[in-house]
Amino acid sequence: MKDGDTPSPACVSIRALMRKSFVFLRGVEPTEQELADLVAAEEAERQDRAFRPSVPVPETVPRATAMRPALTWLSEEELREAEAVRQLAQSRHIPDLVAALTWYLQHRSPVGTAPRLAACVEEFIVRKRCEGLTARSLCAYYQQLGGFAQEFGHRQPVEITPKEMSDYLARWPNITTRRCRWQVLATFFRWLVGMRYALENPVMLGARAPRVPAPERWVLTPQEAREILRRAKTTDTIGFWVLSLFAGMRSSEIAAIQKLPNPWSVVRFGPGVIELPAALSKTGVRLIPLLPVLRTWLHWLKARRVPFMPPNVWNKTQATRRAAMAGRAPEPPHDRRSKKDIRICNLGRRTYISCRLSLPEASYAAVSEEVGNSEEIIRKHYRRRVSRRDALQYFSLTPDRV
């Protein structure tokens, strides 16, 4: 810009932002020459992007050194910080240096004054408690983050690097343990970024989530299903097994039905369906057909006033499962975590879907609507898992045949 020319509004806004950034970083007002250097560098970069958008700085010349001819009044440390702002802008798809500085000024102050990590962990736990997490979940967060806070608690979140997080997680050789810690720390740092205590998530930048091979999903054979029904027939768990094995309902849905003032209100013997309203179903309103075996069992249950979901059903059904599946791999130790074992979680529902698909009149579209899963999931996990002969035997297990 020549002497005597009137600066454009864009140039005025750039000069104002540069002055503000200079004062924020150095604590003193810049001279006119320093401001002119900054504005000239920004305008030159914009022109370079317009005409040569893909010209890189040579790898043999460090980026900070390449910037020095126009900004000789900056120290080495300030040049490194300026380059960090530039790289951050590129990683977040910020279009130019002005927008990067604007974003940086908005986030640098809260990040620089953020509490130490030990205090951040305490605040994170309090927030999770306010969200309504159970005492068990809060205890798990304390256990996972406690050791991390002991080692890094004296530092601010912005000081933690991706390499440090990668090295920290590499201490656990067991891949399942390492994945669990990765998930907790990634959630914690995601919250820190949202609170503007950190600029980026070093956990996700340092390493991807470890991949744990999924265990095989178990499906009951007709003989195993018969053994379960035979053992449960004289207990208060038979209602749970009937809805799970012959209606394909999730355990959470059966529990929600049991909490209704009249659990039998969802069973429509006339139309021949079980109607699950959206409030009780995981995936919206569902109509589950009363197949002949299910209709017979429901009449049998209603005559004996058996509940659909008795108290403490998980512990009550564990011995039955073990006895019926004695020839398979043993279940995990008896604790609450075994509920989430994919081999046995919703075992009856998985068996129902697999056998239902093998019936002559079945279709993926109809079964997906009945069970509340997409056709893609049905094809991926349940296709051709049971023969038609076994499916017909399975759906013939009425009360008088077990």
C-alpha cells in the first residue's frame, strides 16, 4: 500500500486483528513497521493461494525459517508458535491466517488458564454424576482416570502430547484393557476440548482405538432351547424365556413390559400380535406376530399368572444357561460384566431371529420390522445360521413337548 492511499476495510480489519494478536502475545503495542510487515505477509499469502494454491515450502527449509525474512522482529519461540497456529488452522480447515488467529484468540486464553489435570478429573466426575450416571459407572471412571491423574495431574491438559498418550496406553499388553482405557481417556479429553481446557484430543491423535476381535455370537440349537425351557418351566423365569425365545424381544423391552400396570395389555390375542409402543421399544413401534408356539405358551403363562420378568432374572437364568450349554466354552466369571458378553447377551432373541429367517415364508424385510433391526444388520449377523429342519424343530417346542 503506497503512502497517502486510503486503506480498504479488509486491510483495516486485518491491521486491527494483527495489533490485538501482537499485544496478546508480546504484551506491548506494535510499531507501524511491524504492523505493516504482518499485513503484507497476510496479503502476500492470500495472493499466493489465489494463483498458486498448491506450492509448498521446500522440505529442506523449515517453515519457521521461511517466514523469517518478512518477520525478522519475531523471536524463535514466537515463530514456532505462529507456525503452530498455521498448522492448527490447516488441520481444522480454517481458510486463512486471519481466521486462524481469530479462532486461536478465542481458545488460547481459556486453555492457558485451565485447571490442572487432577482438578479436571474431579470436575469431569462431578459432571458425569449430574448427568445421572450410576455409582458403578462413576467408580469405573475414578479407577481409569485415577492412575492417569497420579502421573499427569500436575500438568495442564494442553501440555499433554499425542506421543505421551500413545506411550501411556502401550503399557497395557492386554488389548481389551488397553481399549477400555483408550475409550475412557478419549471421552475425558473430548470433554476437555468442549470445555476449552484443551485445543485437541491427544488420545485420538496418538493412536486409534485398539481392535478387539469380537467373540462368536452363540445361537441355541433346538436341543439346547428345549433344555432351557424344560428347566425354567417350573420357575418364575419361564415368562422371560418365552418372550425372548419365541417373540425375539430384548431383555430391556421385557423388563419395560413388566413395569406396566397391566403387562398383558400389550398382548393382542384377537389380532394375533404383541404391540410394543415406542416408549417400550428400542427402535419405535413394533408389531410382533403371535406364531402358534408363542400363542400356546402365552395362554399357558396367563393361566398360571407367571410374570414376564421376575426380580434378579440375570442370576436366576445363569445356571439354566450353563446347564443347557455345557458343551460350549464356559461363560465369563459370575459378575455384572458378563451381561455384556456378546455370546450370551440377548441369546434367546438372537436364536429367534436366526430360526425365524429359516422358515419357508420368512423375508428379511418382514423379520427386520418384527425385531426392530435394519435389513443390513439382519443379513450381516443372522443369515444362514440355522437350517430349515432345525428351525421347524425349534418352533415346535410347545409346553407339552418340553
